[in-house]
Amino acid sequence: MVGLDAENEYCTIAFLASVMICHSNQYGYSLGSRDLIKGMCLSIVLGPSIVSAIIVIVQEGHTWLYIFGRLCLSFHCDDDMYPVLIAPLFNKFTPLPEGDLRLQIENLASSLSFL
């Protein structure tokens, strides 16, 4: 099976771990192994179902149906679901504290009629 190539996965994990250590030392922040594990878990959970659906649709000869459905799903759901479901898994969102930076951003937004 292509998706369960253990040697490839071990090499990928080792490479990503070395990149994380390099970035952590060079830039002073950590990418975190939790994000790597969450991403792998999402791939394990969502990957087989998506791939099996694609295989079934293509075997049935309804490639156009898959393309149309995926485009509709992408246009209507992906942009709405990402900030609510996926982004909070990997990022921590906190309000910008009061201060000069916040004031400058608010002034810029109001001058552009954004707020």
C-alpha cells in the first residue's frame, strides 16, 4: 500500500523533527511536536475516507460529479470551516492587548472604513 509506507513516514518524521529543532534554535520559537501529531491524526482519520470516496466515484465513471461536488464544497464550506474547526487545533487566538500597536491598527482600519 502506498499510504502505509513505514520507511517513508519515518524519514518524514525525522526530517520534520530536524527542521523543528533548527527553527527553534535559529528563530527562538518552537513549532511543536503536538502540531505534527495533530496533523498526522487528521490525515489518518480523514485521509482514507476521502481517498476511498474518490476511488469509488472515479470507478463509477462520475469524475465530473466529483469535480463539481468538490468545487461546491470548497466554495461554500472550506473557507467557513477552516477558522472554526481546523485553525484552533494548531493556533491559539487571543485578543490583541491594549497599547500602541492596537491603537495604530484600529486607526488604520477606521481610516479605510474597514470597521
